[in-house]
Amino acid sequence: MNTPKKTLRGIVPPMITPLIDTDTLDTKGVENLVEHLIKGGVSGIFILGTTGEAQHLSVKIKTELIKKTCVCVNGRVPVLVGITDTSVYESIKLAEVAAEYKAEAVVAAPPYYFALGQPELIEYYTLLADKCSLPLYLYNMPSHTKTMIEPGTVMALSKHKNVIGLKDSSANGVYFCKLLSMFKDQPEFELFVGPEEMMASVVLMGASGGVSGGANVYPEIFVDVYNAAANKNVDKTIELQNKMMLVSQELYGIGRFGSSYIKGIKTALSLKGICSDFLAQPFNLFKDPEKEKVKIAVEKLDKLLK
Amino acid sequence: MNTPKKTLRGIVPPMITPLIDTDTLDTKGVENLVEHLIKGGVSGIFILGTTGEAQHLSVKIKTELIKKTCVCVNGRVPVLVGITDTSVYESIKLAEVAAEYKAEAVVAAPPYYFALGQPELIEYYTLLADKCSLPLYLYNMPSHTKTMIEPGTVMALSKHKNVIGLKDSSANGVYFCKLLSMFKDQPEFELFVGPEEMMASVVLMGASGGVSGGANVYPEIFVDVYNAAANKNVDKTIELQNKMMLVSQELYGIGRFGSSYIKGIKTALSLKGICSDFLAQPFNLFKDPEKEKVKIAVEKLDKLLK
Amino acid sequence: MNTPKKTLRGIVPPMITPLIDTDTLDTKGVENLVEHLIKGGVSGIFILGTTGEAQHLSVKIKTELIKKTCVCVNGRVPVLVGITDTSVYESIKLAEVAAEYKAEAVVAAPPYYFALGQPELIEYYTLLADKCSLPLYLYNMPSHTKTMIEPGTVMALSKHKNVIGLKDSSANGVYFCKLLSMFKDQPEFELFVGPEEMMASVVLMGASGGVSGGANVYPEIFVDVYNAAANKNVDKTIELQNKMMLVSQELYGIGRFGSSYIKGIKTALSLKGICSDFLAQPFNLFKDPEKEKVKIAVEKLDKLLK
Amino acid sequence: MNTPKKTLRGIVPPMITPLIDTDTLDTKGVENLVEHLIKGGVSGIFILGTTGEAQHLSVKIKTELIKKTCVCVNGRVPVLVGITDTSVYESIKLAEVAAEYKAEAVVAAPPYYFALGQPELIEYYTLLADKCSLPLYLYNMPSHTKTMIEPGTVMALSKHKNVIGLKDSSANGVYFCKLLSMFKDQPEFELFVGPEEMMASVVLMGASGGVSGGANVYPEIFVDVYNAAANKNVDKTIELQNKMMLVSQELYGIGRFGSSYIKGIKTALSLKGICSDFLAQPFNLFKDPEKEKVKIAVEKLDKLLK
């Protein structure tokens, strides 16, 4: 039986990948960032997700990151490893690396070149769950994969003993609330939400927690929001949510294109001395005018989130 | 000053339009349905929305429906009137009809043939708000209009004294929670959510209420969920939400195409003896096999929602 | 029998709607524009299409435009009238107006609020074709209607004696070439292409002609391209195509948003003294900096297209 | 200087990848298929494209396929190798393999997880072209990559001495005809079209040729259509096009989902004794009822295309 002893709940940041250049890991940065997150109270760390730029990294770098992160964390919190790939055999190989270094679980979005039909998704995830020795989280990310893992598909896959939960980054409130209701009698099936803006609203309704990008920089405020919501304290949740929303408001809108969000986070972490702000190609790190804006944002947030 | 005396909160069903045929109103059905809704505890009635098949109705029928509904309601709850049209002059004409029959406010989605840019949206809504004597709700419905009314656009338009709120049917939890946070210091600006599945989650976070389609058939359970969430009773909200979710689960998935949801509601209301199940062309009412399925669903729901 | 005596072939411009303001027709502009087009050699005139801003016009203006255009044309070329509306009864009413003023045919895109399924499309168009006394062209415009009229649906509808052709504005070369092949044995079913850039390529393969927006300003060059392609003169077609492409290249990219194309055409016609450059709300006419750019473009084109 | 001595023109099939199972190449199948294609008159062979299921293959299999194909082809026609990957370093590694085995050029679609902005695309392709020793074709595939390589971006990249052409699989006739016109004075920049249905229409207008999936099974008819169009024989082109269209009509619509097209081709090749019909996971080969349909289709096509 592969399921972890206890169910995971809380904030599990999608860790950015500290890089010196596209094919060189910033190992000191990984050390610093892991300490920063654990000190911030996170319940787990998710590496090689979308925010971790996994799709732009070589197999070599991915392997180094898994090893380095697991060594730094050293069992203090569970490490979840993204193994999303369009080739199922490459995913399985990466899952073996994760198992070797004692990660807790793996996370996989659907293959993202061809959009699969729902029966194809069921077969795909069944194969993956059969072949991975670690427990598997489904990862719903339709804006990037062009495929929704439909609620009926999630329910079907939840019957596989090695499929233990789902992370949803669709931003679709109907989808997430439908899942919460469908799984009301299977509370051990973990439902995590990606977008931090809606995290509080779904944790109040019973979600397991959030895979919140902003928690890379300011883990405490995300943990506080989660705790207030998990404790069903509505007033406090709203009050803390309004503080937490400052992170995305100040940090994510600088620059253009879908990569701005990751650039904002990496630049902020660099300014805080935690790790390098390098982004793997085809992305570029911010130039000086944008960096200046991030600097102002970080100074503002440091004060407001105290 | 056009804003209503007190802010609207609670369940405001998007009333279906009872029809004898595409160009003939089921007036007895309107009477019955209005009584059914008011008896069910709704806070207002929204006619000529998406669920009301407004886009498929002639101007003649729309005018009759406004008149008939306002007469039946007779001031017991506010009546909101959808005036969405691609021609702004047709919208303004309909708003005048709504004002004549003492509706409380009008509701308009963006023009839905050409997708507008955000500055075009601001000019469009400013013109509409200037020309309408009734207060105006924005209606965000990107799946049908191909345009998101971006948060910054909503904020800009909220400064117009005649723009009093927004109904969001995007199903996008990030969007809605962002609006809740942005308008935390303007609580008089009303934020209603369309999709019933996520209503509880956002009312807990401070939303004004829900424009819930299922409340056409079972208004009480939606009102109960709203009240529990508005009263910040998290456990009760979840408990009632799980009951409420049975409505969409049992009633909306019968038949194919986007119209199934409206067909399910109209057939259920017909089976309950409230109004005709006719749909305006190009939609068709369910045939016998689907009707039979709705019958079974209604019998099940009647028991479970008691 | 409703089909016109002879099959239409050639360039049928989607005429822009000359306006004094949103609800006032520029009647002198209509006169001038009709003469400009007929003098330019067009085979027909299509009013109240997308380029004609039909969706932004009131019923009153649409009626006036139909009457005025038919009077000006006075039988010299066929007039096609767009009757696209989300309400089938409003479409039928407009078709009656078109018939009254002796238009040749009507043109209808699918209802564009709800996206219909293919069986719903078949029922919709069958109803419309049954009720219209004039022959009907299907109008495929998925970017605006969210629905493709699939090839199988076109074939099914082509069996209706009152459905005589299709205008395709999908820009999808696979779709159009598939239709050409499917209708190889029904050459009387007319297949017109919207986007002018691909007109030559499909006329070479047998298409009936083009509903080319740029032909509002420079009808001759479009007619020349059509003739070269219809006469199977490949070298001349390519040579003329390269000239014709200057129109879209110079005129359509000024300004932002989907409306730029119509603004470019209207501003050019205004600079040529043919009609007003007013656009119906929610669109705005170009301001001086953009007008200046159009002026330079028109001067350049006037020289190059001589 | 890396550009090939002479410009490539004609039919360059996107070769399917013969497999025994997901991670085992059908080497005998590769031999047979290469002979079948060359005998059929193709001008080149493109491996590891979309039709080649490249994204579902491990690095090991990709390497084996490059080697095996190049050995079989043995310089008789150019071999083009798809190196599309979300990690630019994995793409570069694969390009080195292609160079080692004497392939003629490499082909890369944009990274397909994050959708890139146009300036990001320019930087990405510039890096790739700088680092690859073989000439590079751009590959526009927006349905899978969520990014259009805009005409201006193509023009900018065409200035790089190592970027020699583009394969467009957008099915967008406006886009392709715009490129043909933009590159009228750079005829050495090769413009190939993916979808076979529109190949004839654009070759008539000057395109370099087609990367036609159906040419895997029936190369001759595609070569014939190409030749007729390249020779500007319009009547013959249309006549042959109508025969060629039978391939997609009969073979691609069997089964569901986006993979049906590849399944139809692989099953047909298997029935002809050329190679195995296995598909890499997450796809499945057809089961008996679908195989039976393909069998009937192949028998029909074998007769009709004689």
C-alpha cells in the first residue's frame, strides 16, 4: 500500500527552480529557499511544477534539483515532484529518481501536446499510477494542456490505490466545488487548488490546501490564510485574504506575457538574497526597469505583510 | 441619484421564460413561476438573462415578459431586467420599457458579436449607464460574449453613479475573488455570482449572492445555502451545499449541447405544473425519453431536498 | 422555385454602412458607395454583414439601409441582405423587408450568443429557409458565432431548395477546400470566401468568388484578381494577388482591436469623399493620428494600384 | 554557410513512427515505409513530427529512429528531423543526433507548454538556430502549441542564415497566403503546408510543397497533385485533388479524438503489410470494429486511386 501515512493539508508552494543559467542549478539558492519555506510554515514542497519551469529544464537539471531539494528538506516536510512529460516513459524515469531520493509523491499533468479525450486520460493515468512506486497526484492545468480532467475522470481514477489526490489550476470555481461535493465521502482524496486568489474560498468549503505560487516569497501570510480558513474563522479569513491578495496585486503584473508571474517571484527572491533570478530559456529575467518596479513592490509588501 | 435605497443580497434567480411557442408568452406560467419563486424566499427576480433565453426572443415577447413579470411581482421583490443586445439603441429601448413597468434595475452583458477591447467596453457601458434611467448591473459572461470584463474595467465603471454591481458567470474563481478583494472598501457595489456550484464558496468570502439557475425549480435550498454562508456558518454551509449540488447533478446533464441545462429546468417546472416546457427556437424541448429521465430526477430531488 | 436564374460568381463586397451617427444613415454616402462599387465591376453587393456593422445597428437603420441600397442599385447587380440575428423571428422580419425591396437573397450566420450543436443548426436553418421567401446563403463565421457550420451540415442543408450557397469567413483553408471537393457535383451551390487574402487561392480551385472587404475601397483590383483566377491564369493571378495584398497590408493594421479593419476601410472611403467615416457604437471612428496614417496609406495605394 | 545547395520542393511526408511497442522501434517497418515513400516519388521525408508521435516517444526511440531512417534513406532524398521540445537543450541534443546521421535539416515548433509572446519566440528560435549545425525550419502548429508564429516573426527570423523555411499546420488560409505574398522576393525561403486538403490551393499560389500525412499511405496521388499544381495546370489539379481528397474522407474519420487521423494511417499501413499499427501511449491502436472499417476504406481507396 503506497498511500502516505497521513493526509497532507495546508500550503505546499510550487517551488521556483533557482538557476545560475539554463542548464546549471543554483544549489546555494535551493538551500536558502528550502529553509525560507520551511521556516515560513509550509506543509510540503512541490518541485518541478509550472512555476518551477519544469518544461524548460533538461533531464539533467531536473535530476539534480530532485536530489538537492530532498537532501535539503531532509524529511522535515513531504517533497512532491512534478513528472509531467508528453512521453510517459520519461515521466516514469523521473518518478524513479524521485523515489530514489525519498520524495513523498509525484504529480503529473496530462500530456500537453495532443489534447487527450477522457478515456485516453484514464488509460494514461492508470498506466502511470501502475508504473510509479510513489503515490500520484493528478494535476489539472487546462490552460497549458488543453485538456480538462473531467470530474467523472477524477472519480474513476481515484479508485486506483496509487492515485491520492488532485491539484487543480484551472481557476474554475464550478469545477473545484463540484469535486469537493463529489468527494465528500472520500476525505482522504486530497484536493489542492493552484491559484492563490481562490485558495481561501475553497479551503472554507473543505479543500486540502493551496499550491500557492506567492508562498515562495511570503509563505507566512499564505499559511495564516490557510489556517484561518481551515479553522472556519470566516472574518479572519477575509481579513487575511485581503492582505494576501497584495502579493499577486503588487508582484505579478510587472512585465508582459505569461511568464511575468514567475519573473516577479524570482526577482523578489533575488532581491531578498535568497536565490538567483535567472529564468530558463525561452524566458528572460527582468531587465533593470522591471527590476526596479519589483524592488518597490517588495519594499511595500515587506511593510504591509508584517 | 439612481441607486436603490438598500443593497440587494441573497438569491436572485435568472427566471426562465415560460412560452407557449417561440413568439407567444405563457402568461399563466409567468404568474405561477413568480409565486413559486417568491414563496421560495428569493431576494429578487432577474428576467431576460441567458437562462431566460433572451437572445432568442423577439422584442415583442421581451416587452410582454417585462410587463407581465412586474405586474405579478407587484413590488414584493426587485425585478432586474436583462437588456443585453448587440445594438446599444435596442438595449436602451428595452431599458425604457423596464423603467416604465417599474423594474428595479437593468443588467447588460457586453455586445456579443464582435469581441470588444477593454477601452471599448468602458465607452460602451458608460454610454449605456448615461442613457438608462434605471441603475445598471454589468454582466460578465465570457463564454458567450468572448470578452472578459477585466477587474480594472469593473473598477473604472463602478465610479459611474448608475453602475451598481456586477453579475459574473465566468466560473472563474480567481476573477471573482479578486473582485471581492478589490471592492472590499466599496461594499455597496454588488457582486453576484452566476454558477450555483460556486455560490456558497464566494458568499462565504463576502459576495452579495447568487443568480442561481436551479433556484427556478428549488428556490428554498438555494436560499438556505445563501443564508448559512452569509451567516458565516461554515459547517452548515457545506452540509446544505452538498444537498443543493444534487440539483445540478441530477437535472443538468440530461441531453446534449449547451441548452441541456435550460431544458432540464423547463421540463422540471412543467412536470411540477408550474409552466410550459417550450423552448424558443433554435432550441427544442426534450422528447419523451429525456422527459422520462427528468421525471425520475425530479421525484428523487423532491424527496432528497425536503 | 426560389433560386435565382443564374448562379452568382465574382466579387460581392460586404458593403460598409455609411452613417452620420449610430442611428442615422448617411444616405448620400450610400448612393456614392453603390456607384463606386458598380463602377468598379463588382458582381453583387452584400449589405448588413460583419463589415456592415449589422449587429450594432437598430432595426430602423437596417430597414432604411435595405431600402436605400436596393433603390440605388436598381437591379444592376444582385443585392444580398444579411439577416443574422439571435432571434429567428427578427431575422424573418428583416428577410421580409429585403423581399419587399427586391433584394436577391438573404444571408444568415448562426445565432451567436449560445453556440449551437450541428443538429440544432440544421433545424435552425431549415426553419429560416422555410420561412424566408428569398433564397438563403449560409454564413460560416466561427470567430464571432463560436460555431462552425460543419461540412456535413452544409451538405444536409444544401438539399433544401431555398438554401443556395455559403459564405465562409473562417479563414480555414482545410474547411473551404473540403467543401469545394464535396460540392464538385453540385456546382450550382455557391461557395464564397470571406477573407480576401485567400480568395485567389480558392477561386483557382473552383470557388464562386469573394466577399472581400477591401473591395469597398478598391473594387477593381479585387475584380481583376478574381477574373485572372477564374480564367485559370496562374501567373497573372499571383502577380495581381501581390498587388491586391497591399490593401490589407497598408490599411487594416492601423489602430487596435478587431474593429481596426472596418475603421481603416471607412476612413479611406471618407478620405476619398465617398461617405462618412462614422462607426456605430460601441466602435469609435479613428482620431487624427490614425487618420493621418490612413491618409498616407491611401495615397500610397492610389499610386500602386493604378 | 549552412543552407542546402538546392531548395526543397514537393511532397515531404510527415512519416509515422513504426513501433512494436511504446519503447521499441519496428525497424523492419521503418525500412519498408522508407522504400514505399521513395518509390512513391516523395521529395523528402520528415520524421518526428506530430504525425510521427514525437512527443510521446522517449529520447532513446527518437535517436534510434533518426539513425535507422537516415541509414535506410541513404541520401536518396533529404531527411528532415523534428526536434520540437519544451526544453531547448533537449532540442539541441536531438539536433546533434540528426547532424551526426547526416539528416538535411531540423524542424521545430515553439515550446508547447507555456504559450510564448512573439519577442520570446524570436529569442527562442534565434538561440536554436545559433546552436544547431543543421538548417532549421520553423513549424507553426497553433492548435498544439497555443502560439501562432506571426508573419512578422517569420520575416524577422528568415533573416537568420540558418532559418531556411517554415511548415505551417495552422490550416489558416489567410496566414499562409499572407506569407506567400510577404516572401515573394525571397523565393529561397521555403513555405510548406501541413494539411493536405489545402495543399493544392497554396501550391498553385507558389508554396514549396506539402507535408501531407496521407502521403504515408498513398504517396503517388499527393505527388501527382503537387506536380499538376506546380506546373500551373489548374484543371488537372482540381481533377486530381478530388481523387486525393478521398484519402482523408475515407481514412481519417474512423474512431474518436484527435488521434483518429494517425490511427487511420497506421492501421492502413499495417493492412498493406508495411509496418505495425502500434501507437505510443497514451494513444491506442484501433480495435477490431475500427480495423474492419479501415480495411473497407483501404480496399475502396486502392481501387479509386489506381
